Amino acid sequence: MIFQNYDFSWQEFVTWFLSLPLFYQILVGVGIVTIIVLILVGVYYLLKGIGYLIYYIFKGIYYILKGIALLIARFFEGLYYLITGKRKTEPESEEQETKAETPPEVQTPPLVISEENVVPPQPQNNMVSYCSECGVKFTDSMIHQLDNQGFAYCTFCGTRLDSTALTAAES
């Protein structure tokens, strides 16, 4: 319709194109090919993006429906155990999987220490061996620092722990 208003015909374009010098004809040809390639690449990436969008939308819907189905199944399973009064027993296969996941302990040979370098064992105070703030068990270095300096910092939460307060709290 636009071309009809301006009385445009391909014959005029071809006449114009052939009237150009050879160098300009090559430049116009390269320009037209470049524009066509860019349009094709743009269409390709547009379609690829739409494809990925549709894929991830369906994937999200799948995981939502899977989660809802799992929630309903667990609800009815819990309801079953609640009504029957039975206890839910854990399958033994899960325990075997967790045992298989833990790396084997590496045994190191005992160190040979000469009598000159023997350090007398540190007396262990009767104190709480867990952090009062976060409940994490004391590490060996924390216990050693508590024995030597009288205080240590929890490696998990950073709370200052005094040995006097810990022994008093235990009593």
C-alpha cells in the first residue's frame, strides 16, 4: 500500500542500482546482505529467547505441581500416622546412605617425641563443654585457650567465654 502511494516499482530500483559505479554497487550489495544477516540473527535469538522462556515457565510449573503433590502426599501420610497411632519408621537405606557419604577417617601414625620435648598433659577443668549462646561444642583449641588464658571466643558465634563463669554456671 505504501509503495502504491508513491508509485514505487522494482524497475526503478534496478535502474538506479545499475546506474551506480561498480564500487558502489558492491557496497550496496554488501549492505543489503549485512542487513538480511542481522535480521536473521535477530530473529534466531528472538525465537531462542522465547523458547527458553517457554521451557523455564513449564519447568517452573512442573516443580510447583511436584511440590504441591509432595505436600499433599506428606499431609495424608501424616494424617494416616496420626489416625492409626503408628509411629513412622525411617528406612534403613537412608542410614546406609549417610554412612556411605561420610569420608573414611585417616589414621595417622603416632608421633615420636623425645623426652626433652614432652609436654605434660593439661589438667581438664570440670566445665561446660558447649557454648552458652549458640550451643556449639568447644573445640580442642578453645578448651586449650580456656585452660591457659582463662577465656576464649566461640568459633561459631564469637561470644566471649570465661572459664570462671563457665565453672560457676556448672555448679
